[in-house]
Amino acid sequence: MTRPSKKRLFHEPIEFDWDEGNADKNWIRHHVSQNEAEFVFFNEPKFIFNDAVHSDAEKRFICLGKTKQARYLFVSFVVRNNKVRVISARDMTSREHQEFDRYEKENS
């Protein structure tokens, strides 16, 4: 993973653009609701990385963050027309959780 981006990717207030297929997929596969996936963008700390591996057709990003229920989520997304479009949202793996903890300590 690359270091978190310091540049602002989207305007505030943050707006979301949901594809119903992705919203349903995230719930069916990972039991992550739209609200949970959106919440990580408003909660601190959050760490946003470029996803160079999956950025062939359009630039993708990864957000590691926590929900208000302290669920640690990995959210893959793109920015289209200044709106966040979530591609996938799931629980962090143990490795991602370790990365998140390390960045949280370094940036708090």
C-alpha cells in the first residue's frame, strides 16, 4: 500500500452515488450496509490510498476506517462528478487492520 493521500479527493459535504448492484453485493457478501460504508468517510481517523492495481479504466481508491460501532472497514471507491461511488465494502483483513493501527498511531 502507498501512503495516505493528503490531497482532497472530493468536495465537502461529501455526496455518494450508489450503484444498486454494488449496494446489494456489499450487503449479501459482506453484511455491510450503505450507511456503514458511508460512515467511514465522516469518522476519524480514516486513511485513503491510491489503488494502483485496480486503476486501469479509472482511478480507484481505498479507504480504511471505522464505523460508529467500531467496525473496521475496507472501502474501495472511485470519484465521479465529485461524488464518491463505492465499489466494494468489507471488513478489514488482519493485515489491513495492522496497517490501519500503525497509521493511526503515526498520525494521531
